[in-house]
Amino acid sequence: MLSFRLKSLPVTLFLALSLAPIEGRAASPEPVKAEHGMVVTAQHLASDVGVAVLKSGGNAVDAAVAVGYALAVTYPTAGNIGGGGFMTIRFKDGKTTFLDFRERAPQAATKTMYLDDKGDVVKGLSTEGYLAVGVPGPVMGFEVARSRYGTKPLADLIAPAIALAKDGFVLEQGDIDSFDGETDRLAKDPAAAAIFLKDGKPFVVGEKLVQTDLAASLSSIAEKGTDAFYKGAIADAIVKASAEKGGILAKADFERYAVRELEPVKCNYRGYDIISSPPPSSGGVIICEILNILEGYPLSYMGYGAADTVHAMIEAMRHAYVDRNTSLGDPDFVENPVAKLTDKAYAKEIRAKIDPFRAGVSAALIPKGFGESKETTHYSIIDDEGNAVAVTYTLNGSFGAGVVAPGTGILLNNEMDDFTAKPGVPNLYGLVQGEANAIAPGKTPLSSMSPTIISKDGKPFMVIGSPGGARIITITLEAILNVIDHRMNIQEAVDAPRIHHQWLPDKVFMEPYALSPDTRKLLSAMGHKVQIDENWTIWGQATGILVGGESLSDIESGGGARYNGAVDSRIGAGAARGY
């Protein structure tokens, strides 16, 4: 048991003090409240589209499909049909399912495709240009979801996105901010530059972004369905551009693409039932592993932001990320020890190894024989009947590979970087991974995306998820802890400053002001290497919904609104919309 050193400041005071100094952010606003439905996304126009679908009689899956296409237009840094993602669904009757529409490696991919003749990783090969592109999945993923679980025609759900692309939309400051630092990358690709730059320069607030090629591609999909993307002119254009510019995509890669429907990962934390993403995502498995470890500590008593609380979180993360980076991969290629990693007995074994007074040493946990974006986006939706959907999808890096196949208007991913290019060598997000995630033809790279739905006593309780690359797991985890253990309201829970540890490098990363000077001093004395990450935008942009009240206290009093939505205050263009 940990020695209880410091209780934290009251949560609301701590948040007010910690959030205010960062880039002018203030303490958390009130959650958005509604009685019939809620849609929370990273772009306000996409949120409007989702709510309109719900109001017109569509269910949460219909809204999720419409939002997915709308974000491909309004949130080009991460919203996409040229990338891939996951969808977690909990139906009103309590049944659950999970759709994997993650990217696949082309059939011509090889284990050593990003290494030079000396066996060293060639910088940029897995992140820039067509060689970095995996076969995209969202078009197929959205259609599988709609055809199996939706209620509305595809043309109706894609129409708002077509209009936004064809007619354009006026850019606000949050939209402009998402382009920050990407001008030079986009300028390298003529097709991308023609869309996302104006006379070679970035757009400014008040200007309109029109995407006529994307509108045509979306119209073709609306008319012909998935064949338009995987068997028709769109696939032909992407394959042609790939061949001309050093890529390995083939028409057969598109024709053979298929969505997997899988059983979600399930666990229970302090009486709350959690469903989340299974492999090829590591997200649900590792969230459950960390929660199982932390369940043995009285976090609410120890206090938010207290040294003992943070120490327990760090050590749970350290041990879980070892398992993530060395054991998990595409279930069609490797045997994933999901049952073991989500077993409470295994968590008890890990707790027994955690020294309550000293930091662990990551190097000591390296398995024998061991030689892994912020630009993802998550949205959360719940409808009037209680169907809940959590979707996380991505281009991987900001604007993906930075390329658009001429004539398509579709930004393409650089998801191949999520594979292990070489065991022991960090990827774009600093993740050091092993053979389980090695490149192979048709294989899906391991992901951290964690679309998560929580229920209590058979009723929906929380929908949560976030972008953030390797930090997705810990961002989602901390939002859950903030609501359940620290009793924050849903807005405070997604806004609260965060910490992160991913085994290697052996450092504790924190947002500015996430920990008090006293807590940092105590952690340092325990042996933790705490490092402030000033670039707080890489810490994801969570979106969440809490059912029955804005906080546990509100729910327990019985006086809360039915649905309470929160978009991370780190998102300039995001919005929670309800009705």
C-alpha cells in the first residue's frame, strides 16, 4: 500500500489554477446538456450534421456515418476517408460490437521496406509520401456500420458532406489552427497544395475552403457505394499516383479490403462495465490492464494530483506499456494474450512488483529477445433510445502522408509508420515496439485508438475517446479516472491536465501545470524523471458524454440532465451539440 503523503487541492480549484495559464485557456466551461441526443466532435459543423441526423429519426450509427464523412471535409488534418479507424457500439439492449476499419499493409509490403542496406531505418520513408500509405478503410467501415446497424440510406447520410465540400465552408480560428506548421509539407504535393493552400500561402480566418474534387469523390460513393472507392475510378487514381511517386499500392489491395467485426474488450472497474477496442488496437486491452492495477489503490482518498496517486498511475502505465509494445499485434497474424492482460489476478501480480516508495526502472522490464499522432480524431454519439457509438479514426500524422491523389481530393494516411520498422527503434510517437507488430502483407498495424463506452447497472454511463498517438490510451484512461475516482464533471474530466508514461523512453511526460511543484519534488525524490511537454496540443482532444448528470454527484442526486456532452477545450473548432 502506498504511503499517503499529500491530498490534492479541491478539483475545481486545481483545474482553475492549472488550466488558466496555458495558452490563455480558462477553467472548464459547463458541459452541454440535452435530453434526446448528443454528438461531440472536433469540428462544430460535423457536430451539427450529426445532430441533424438524430433529429430526423436516424440512430447513433447513422449519425456516426454522417459525422465521419463530414469530418473528412471540415477537419482535413485528421478527419478522413483516406485513413482508417475503429467503431465501438453499445446498443440500447446492452449488446455490443466493434468494427475494425483500420488500414492494411499493401501486398507488396515487406518487413524491411524502411531499412537501408545497413539495416538502419531511413528517416521519412514510413511517414512521407506514397510509400507510407496503407490501404484506407473508412468508406468500407462506414458502409458496414450503416448497412448492418443504421436506418437511413447512404445518400442521405453523405449529402451534408458533399454540400460542405462543393459549396465550401468559412474557416474559423480553430480550423486555421489545425493547419499550423503543415504548410511546407502540403506545398510539396501539388494536388494537396492546390486544395489546402491559397496561392501557396495558408488560408486565413474568414476565407472559404472549397473542395470540388472531394465533393465529386463523395458523390460517386453516394451513388455507387463502396465499389466507387475500392473498385472504381478513385482506387485507380490512388494506385496510379502511388506507382508514379514511389509507392507500392495496387488495385488488388483495394479490391481485397474487408472490415472485421470483432468482440470488444470488456472489463469492470469499481462496478462500471467497460467496453473498448480489441486488437489490432492495444487501446482497450491496455486501458483495462491499467484500470485493473489501479483498482487496488484508493485513488479517491489519495487525491487527484497527489504524489502517491501519480506514482501508482505511472507504474501501472509502465508495466502495461511493456505488454502493449511487446505482446500485441494484428490478431490474424499473432496470438494476443488478451485474457491474461485483462485478468485481475495478473494485475494483482503487477501491483505486488510496484515499490510504493521508488520508481520502477523500464530497462529492467525489457523482455528477453526484444530487439511506436496527435492527428487522429474521436467523436462520441448517443441517441434518444440509448444507442451509443464511439469512433476514433486517423490519418496518423497531421494531414497523413501529405499527399492527395490528383482528381480525388482525398488526403492519404501515413499509417505504415505504426508498424515496427525495426524492433527497438522508436516510431513517430516514440513507441519502441517488437516483432508482434512487424510489417507483413495485408497486416494491420497495432494502434492505440481507444473508442470506449462505459455502462453501469445495465445502462449507458459514459462515451469517451481521444486522439493523441501513443497518449490516446492514457488520455482516455485519465478521463475515466477523473469521473469515477475524482468525481469531476465530464467537462472538467476531459480538460484536466495530463501525465503520460509509455515504458520507453523512461520518462514521465506532463502537460504544463499538470502537477504541483511539491508533487514533482516528491516524484523526483522517488526516482521519476518528470519532463514538461510544452506542446500541449499533442495531448489529444478528447470528446465525451456522461449520461444522467454532468458528474457522479449530479447523477446520484437524481437532478441532472439526461445527456451531458464535453469537447476538450484544447479543440478550437470542436463542439458538443445536443437536442
